[in-house]
Amino acid sequence: MDTTHSTDSQPSVAIIGSGPSGCYLAQFLRKQWRESEIVIFDRLDTPYGLVRYGVAPDHPGTRAVSKQFDRLFARDNVTFVGSTVVGSVEGAGHMTLDKIRTAFDIVVLATGLHADRALSVTTDLHGVYGAGHLTRLINGHPDETVDGLELGRRVVIVGHGNVAIDLLRLFLTAPEQLRELGIAQDVVDAISAGPVSEIDIVGRSMPSQAKFDLAMIKELAKLPNVRFEADLVAPAEDEDASRHDAVQMLIDGSEPSAQRVARFHFGFEPVELDGAGTVSSITLQALNSTGRTMRLDADSVCTAIGFAENESAPLLRADHTSAEHVDLERGILGDSLYCVGWLRRGPRGTIPENRTDARMVADTIIADHLVRDAAMPKPGYSALNIDTHSAAI
Ligand SMILES: Cc1cc2nc3c(=O)[nH]c(=O)nc-3n(C[C@H](O)[C@H](O)[C@H](O)COP(=O)(O)OP(=O)(O)OC[C@H]3O[C@@H](n4cnc5c(N)ncnc54)[C@H](O)[C@@H]3O)c2cc1C
């Protein structure tokens, strides 16, 4: 059955957030509604969210998905409106969600989750940095500044996910290579100042459950002048040994006389940070029955333990989840209001997983629209009648 609507019944759609989930959603909706007005708003003047400001700059293949999204704006008649923070405030560069909902038939929140999840050990010591802050800084995000960044020689990274491994790799990459990747000179200088020569990378899980991908570990083997070490325990017979074996291969292949060292610690969590003003050590505790503790000297601690809603930013989803008829499983936040991507399902998953998510939410939106009374279609962008500038792509 062709469910494509005629021109006059095709709804106007506003998508808030131009990361992968917002862009994939626009792709799916454009396929269904060829004549709809589809506008993607973003708080930044450049689109693509974490594709631009999260993915490591030495992974150009992953970033190439943005070429596919470029076609949305160049060919598929989707409009990008940058420099517009959507939330509860109205004014220069800010627009309320209510105003957008009044103008568009359908509104979808695709604003992601950006705040660094904090360690359970609270600290106000200098020298503790979140991976979100660091990766945005490395990728030239306009909100971030290098002021105060001092990694020093001994860095502890907390977290064993791919973002943690990105940091490990970038901290051990030569300054001239970092420059070639397009990283700003002041950021290269700050990363390389120590220079970082000792990294401990700590995770709660044992290797069989570690969150990093095997390819990420294999890539580390290309770093010159690094000795890899780990407190590895052989996995049980019924456990997945692939990550354990990959780390073992990394250790076996690394240079024993290398001047820089990276040590993996599995099955530990931080219990204390010490220092006078600036962090100087971190104490870890084993999560097994021994409860053994280990103190590591650290000039800086980088946390890569996940993301959350930014409490200082408008809590778009939280504002609406108490409303009636919320069905997050299907991406429904309210009447003609939806959510997609990390905002909908939490800060987990790769770029392609947002495609699957966007397809599901697009199906929900289309199914809802088929049964909605569209007697009074809303006019879309023209009704906003404001001076936001559309970034040309
Ligand atoms: C550091 C890091 C590295 C990663 N590396 C990889 C990788 O190598 N490969 C991979 O497959 N996946 C990677 N991921 C995961 C991937 O980036 C995410 O799956 C994906 O970006 C989530 O898409 P999203 O659209 O939900 O959110 P985002 O990409 O975060 O997009 C949200 C967009 O909303 C905008 N926005 C936020 N608030 C507002 C507001 N109030 N008003 C207007 N606009 C707003 C933001 O500016 C942003 O453009 C990485 C993630 C991180 C954090």
C-alpha cells in the first residue's frame, strides 16, 4: 500500500538537533513525505552533533557519514537552521519549544546527551576532566576552552569504553600528527605539554565484559614507543576470551624498552581522589571478593564513564516525560511531540544504531499522522517570523 500523502496533507516537521539521529530521521520522513517542509534546528551554527564534535579526528571513515547527511540539505530540500537553542527561553539565539510546536505539525527532539557523567567519588580538585569536554575540545567545539587543561606526565583514564580508548590513543599521538589532523595548536600544545608518558586505564569490568571494541585495541598496536601492560586474569571457559586475547596480543607485541607505558586495570573502581588543590593520586578498589585497594599517582584524571542530560541546559525530555501518554519505547513525548537517538534511549550506541532508532520513530510518526485530524495544518517555519539565520551548507 502506498501511504504517501498528497501534498496538502503532508505535515510540517521540526527536528531539534542535527546529530545522526535527527539527520537519519529527516531522511526517513523525506522518503515518506516528499513535499513536507522539514526543518532541522541546532544550537550550533554547524550541523551533525557528535559526528563532528565527538568522533575522534583520526577516524575520518566514521565521520564520512556527514557526506550522506549533506545531501539532505543540498538535494532533499531539508532546511538547516543553526545558532538556535531550543528550550524554555525566548530571545537572541533562543527559541521556546512551545513556539516551535505552535508553528509545526510535528516536532521531534534529537538533542542527544552531552554532560559528562561524574564519578561517584565527588571532588573539586583541579586536574579532573570529563571525556565529553576533552573530545569536544579536541574537535574544536565552540563551547570549549583549553584554559586550565594540564594533563601532566601521569594520566589516569577511568572507563574502558571506546571513548576512553580514543583518549588513550590521542594522548599518545605525536604533536605533529595531532596538528595534521586539524586539531588547534593550543589544544595540541596542552595535550603534549607533559608530555604524557604514563597512562593507567581503569575499568570496572573484567576483559570478557569490557566495553571497548576489538578494533580499538588492535589500533593501539600502531602507536610507537609504548609499552602496554595489564593485570590480566585468564577468562573462565564459558567467558568470551576475545578482548582478553586482544589485550594480551597488544602487550606481547609492544616494545619492552619503550619510554612510555599504558597499563590496563580490569575489575577496579575509583574510591578516592587525593591532592592539594590539584589531583595527585587516585585510589582504586577491586570489585572482587578481595576488595584490594591500589593507589595510583596521577597528574590528571580523565573520566570516560558515560553521558547524561546537562542539568544547566533546558531539560527538554525531562520537561515532558511526566506528561500523559508518554511512550518512550516508541519515541512519543506528547501530542505530535517525539524524541529520537541518545535522548530517547540513553547515551549508548554507535552512529548506525541511530539509524535503526530513527526508522522506528519515523514509523511511529507516520502511523500517528495517518490517524490524526489534519484539518488545520500548521504553517511551519514562516510562522516563526524571527530572525534566525540559516547556515548554508
Ligand atoms: C566522544 C564520542 C565519540 C564517539 N565516537 C563514535 C565513533 O567513532 N563511531 C560511532 O559510531 N559512534 C561514536 N559515538 C557515538 C555517536 O556519536 C552517537 O551514537 C550519536 O552521535 C548520537 O546521536 P544523536 O543525534 O542522538 O546526538 P548528538 O550527535 O549529540 O546530536 C545532538 C544535536 O543536538 C544539538 N542540540 C543539543 N541541545 C540543543 C538545543 N537545546 N537546541 C538545539 N539544538 C540542540 C547539538 O548541538 C547536536 O548537534 C561517539 C560518541 C562520543 C560521545
